[in-house]
Amino acid sequence: MRAQTALFALALSTALGGLARATAGTLPVAVSPAEVARRKAVAVRVGDREVTVGEVEDRIASVPRFQLSTMGDTPDAIRKKYVVEVIVPEVLLAAEAGKQHIEDDPNVRRNEERALANALKRSIKAEVGSPESVSMDDVRRYYNDNRAKFDTPQRFSVWRILCATREEAIAVIDAAKASLTVDTFTKLAREHSLDKATNMRSGNLGFIDAQGSSNEAGLKVNPAIASAAASVKDGQLFLLPVPEGPAFAVVWHRGTVAAVRRTPEEAASQIREMIHRQRLDDANQTLILKLRSEHLREYNDSVLNGIEVSSGNGEVTPRKRPGQVSPLNASGRASAAKP
């Protein structure tokens, strides 16, 4: 059955290659009758299957140049070898696959559906165009609507020890000031900081902006912490406790990252990728919604409850019912039935 599946997949890839090229459009809009006749001429015939000159031409055109160069030293040699060693075997295998009816194999049908779906996605991608096709006007419009994505504010690297009282914070400041080293501050943070999310990493808040938002996901502190850090130089300790809710913070300004503001031209490549990805997602989603409304006739979510999927290794098995005899496991003993 594996051999049959491989045969059908190979035959299918040939057919899909033609589909992808047809949707992309390989011929000029207007061609002469002589050119049409030339491309329609039959190059290979196996049973009912005909391979035209146009199909051979399109197939060869899709092959990278470096691969074609391995097939011969002259255009004539390349053309002949490609047809004899690539196209003819594919057509023969496809014909034999049809004779054996391997399309009836469920695995083959699933592979066919997946391949056809991917071919259609490629045609949609061709219609949407490349990121380079996004105009500069669209780039500027996106830039103006999403300035925060391209303007990075000044940020401060801050280590902070959150103390329960002002007096404790003053004592910690005195101890840190006496020996302002990473080891000292780390020890003080572990001994005094109420913030259990950061006390084991020296009180490191990451890089915070003027609003107290950190580059660490989900972390935000009182903006007064950023103000305190901004008022001293890189590497300096702020010498007063900073109120933070009912507690008091000891702030060590470790470093500064300057604000960055990119122009539309500087961000153009990134913006084009974003717009292209969104257009592609929108086109795919629009088609899916349209096809669902036109063709999806039934979807029974309740019957899927009988399929048990292991969250650990993704193993899929029918859900066992009470009283069901379980198969023997590797030790020769019956496995316990799951409810």
C-alpha cells in the first residue's frame, strides 16, 4: 500500500503542477493562432493522457536553472532528457495508479485533498501578489495608523528591591551604597524584596519605559520607578526610597536604551511583509467563509467526544467505555480501561 500511495502522490504532483501554472497564467493575454497550435501539439501520450508541448514548456520553465544544467549541455539535450526521465515516468506511474484504483485508499484521498488545498492556497498567494507589490502609499498609511510599532521610546534597565517599610528601604539603600555590586544587590534583593517574581533574579525589571511598562511580558510598575531611574546616570543608585503602593522601592539604574524612531522608508520592508501577510490571511479566510456557507452541510461536534487524544504525545485512540476489555500492554497485562 505504501508503494501505491507513493505512485498516486507522484502522479498527483504532476497534475497539481499543471493546476498551479494554469491559475498563475503562463501564457500572454493575446497569442497568435500559430503559437496556440504549437503549444497544443502532443509530445507524450499514455492511454488517454496527453502531455502537450505547452505543458512540457511550463514544466521546464519552473525548474531552477542549476538543476536543468545537470540534464545536458545543449537546449535540445535538456528538453529530451527532461521529458524522458521526468515526465514520461510520472505519466506512466499515474496511469498504473489509476489502473490499480489506489485513489480509493483513504490515505491517498486525504493526501489528494491536502495537495489540492495547498495548490489552491498557492493560487490565492499568486493573486494577492508579493510583498514588493504593496505600494508606498499603503506603507505610509499603515505606518501612520500604527506608529507605536515603529517608534520605540527611551527605556531604562532597572533593578528594584521592594521593601515593606520606608525604614527598611533606607537601610537597604545604605547597604547597597556601601558596596554597589551585582553580588551585593542580588543578596539584598533575595533577603528583602517583597516582589517574589523578581527577587530571585536580583530584582531585575527588564527595560521599562516612562509609563512603567517593561519588555518583560505582563510586567508593569509604578511610573515613579522610571522617573527615579531617569534622574540618575547609568549605573547609579537612586538614593531615596520610591513609594510603590503601600511599599517602598530601592532603584538601581543599570543602563539606558535610547529612543528609536524609524521613518516609513526605513520600516517599508517590514510593513510590506505585514500588509502582505494580512492580505493573504484575509483572502484565505474570505474564501473559507464563502465555501463554508455554500458547501458545508454537516458538522457534528458531539460525535468527536468518542476520540481520545493524549495531551502528552498526541496519541489518538477510541475512548474506552465502562466494561470494555482493554488490549494487553507490553507486559502482557490488560491495561486499565479509561472512563
